[in-house]
Amino acid sequence: MKFLNSIIFSIFLLFGSYNLFAELNEFGISNIFPTHTDDNDAFDQRIQEEMMNNNLQISGRHTESLTLQNILDFIPKIDVYFENLLDTNNQNPDDFKLAELAVRDVEKAKKMLKPQDVTPADEHDLRIALNRINTKINAYDHTDAIEASSYIKNNN
């Protein structure tokens, strides 16, 4: 019975400490994959690791510790990471998902900024930078499920 309890405890410890061992890859992208149960916490941790050197302090889902410049500095890292994935012909779907998650991190981080801290010009710069990388990733991910046989008319 003690052996079974120690195995169960080890499993809980292993899965419970998953976020403790999260780290950035060489491109500055976090390797944390959020689940439905820890969605906000996981994204908050990803944003803190990727875009900030200090603690992310959130009140009412807004923050003063994150700036627009932190977000704008992070977007080129996503681009470099994605270009590296394409150049190495990496077939690991998790690596591609990390690029998609990094874009979601930018979108969530943008929502955390206080509206009065972002000027219309800043918003425009962020939208252009984010759309550029988002378009690249979406274009790569796009697949048509339409086969030529779908256009053949039945003679019934």
C-alpha cells in the first residue's frame, strides 16, 4: 500500500510541477501548453516569461507592469522562430503549436494593457506587426480539403 501511495504521489508531483520546469526555447518562446483548467494562469505565466523580466501584476485582467513595447519586442521573436521551423522542415506539430500559442500570447497581452496607455498610433503599429506574423502562420496552416473528385457530377 505504501508503494502504491508513493507512486501516486510521484505522479501528482510530476504533473503538478510541470509549470515549474517550463522554460523558454532559444527563440524566447515558452514551452507551456495551457489546458482548459488553467487557461488564464498558463497564459499569464507564458506572457511573463516571454515578454517581461519582472513579475506580471494583474488587477482586473489589466496590468501596468507590461508595456506595449514589451509586446512589440516579442513579435519579431515569433517571426524568427516560425522562419526557423520552415527552414528546418520541422515536422513536430508541437513546435508549430508553440508558434500559434505565441501569437495568442500577444493577443492576450494586448488585452491586458490599460486602454488609456495605448494611443491609436500604438494600436496601429501593434495591429500591423501582429497581422504580418499571423498571416504567415495561418497561410502555412491553411489546407483545402476539397478533392478534384468533389467536382465530378454523378449521372444518376
